[in-house]
Amino acid sequence: MISDPRREMNYRVTLAYDGTGYLGWQMQAGGRTIQGELEAALARLNGAPVVAHGAGRTDAGVHALGQVVSFRLARRWEGMALRRALNGNLPPEIRVLEAMPADDEFHARFSARGKVYRYEIDTNQVADPLRARYAWHYPYELDLARLAAEGRALLGTHDFSAFTVAGGETRTRVRTLTEARAEREGGLVRLWFAGDGFLKYMVRTMVAAIVESSRGRLKVGSVEALLSGRDRAAGGTPAPAKGLTLIKVEY
């Protein structure tokens, strides 16, 4: 069956997934990806290949509660029926939470206005085994006020070169961060970030820098100095992927 793009319907779904064991969102050779699993399920429903566009390219091991994806199908689907059909063809660690027809111009990535991420840190001396897949075990006392202060230094529009990989495909490393806050629930610390877009490894590098700076261990002294210096080497190793979750995409 060869579909006619002029007659295809545009759809939008919201995905939740456990990224453990996946090479991230984007299709690549040599391993399982979220995009690969979703496109395989869509092809079975469509009777022909389907390209799925994700709002964000989550890295290997990163999770999502609100990843948005758009794609076109030859057949018309009611939202709940499409959700049931996709969940019946996806592995259990990937779930469609919501499915609906979308305006023809809607594109999950290019229509997005912002994203919200959460990073979880387990500071208990003994790691909580029920959070082992979803939190960075960092068994040290963290000062919430200092974490929050370091995060506030990142707010606004900046060149985030110090918080991403060298090279890369992006035309600019300037991004606007609108929220950076910290909260605690027992031994669990959560860091929240919202902005108009995020570079590769940006959130995980910000987390590592905020944590190290709050403990006086950052080589350049502060997150603000790291930001202004634009030196990726000074940022250190990104925090582990498993603590990061894409919470929401804003349109």
C-alpha cells in the first residue's frame, strides 16, 4: 500500500516511556530506540512506513512523561481507538497517554514553544532500590538553598556552550531558561528546568555543575562563571541519564 501524502491525516500523541535499555528517542543503527519502536507499531497500523517526529531527542537512558510526537497516517483514526491500537503494539515500557488528530501544520518539534525537565537525585546513604532506574544516587548532603541559588544564575537568555557537546548540529547555542528550581522530599532532591529549548546534554550538565558548585567543588568556582566562560571542559561530566525525565512540551 502506497499512501498519498495529500490525503494523509496528521496526528499528535503524547508518550510516556522508561528509557532504560534504549539508545534514546532518535532512530539509529545497532540498538533499540523509542522512535524505532513507535514507527514499527505505526507501520503495522498504516500498512506502510511512517515517520514519527518527536518534540525532543531524549538521550540514551532518559525517560519521558510527556514526549509529544506527530506523524501522518493514511487512515482516519478516532483518538481513543488510535491510543488503544498503538498501546497494543508497543512494548510495555512505552505508553501512549493521549492521541488525537492534529492541524495539518502541526509539527511536534517545530511547533513547540518550550519544554519542562525534571532531574531526581537520591541523597540517601543507601540507594533506594525502587528509584534505582530513575534517580542519580549521590549520597551526600545537598543544601537546597545553594542549589536554588546556583540554578537562578542560569535564568534568562544566554550562550550555553559550556553545557553542551563540542561541535554539534545546532546553529546557535543561545537558549532562554525560564525556570530553575530545587525541591526536596525526604532524601530525594528534584531539580526542575523549563525553557524554550535545550541542547544535547544541557540539562544533565547543568545538574552536575549546580551540584558540584553547591558543594564548592566546581573548577571555575560557580555556575555563573562557567556560563560566562563558555568552556565546556570546565563543566565536567554530565549527571547520569537515568535521573532525567522530559515532563512536558509546551505549545
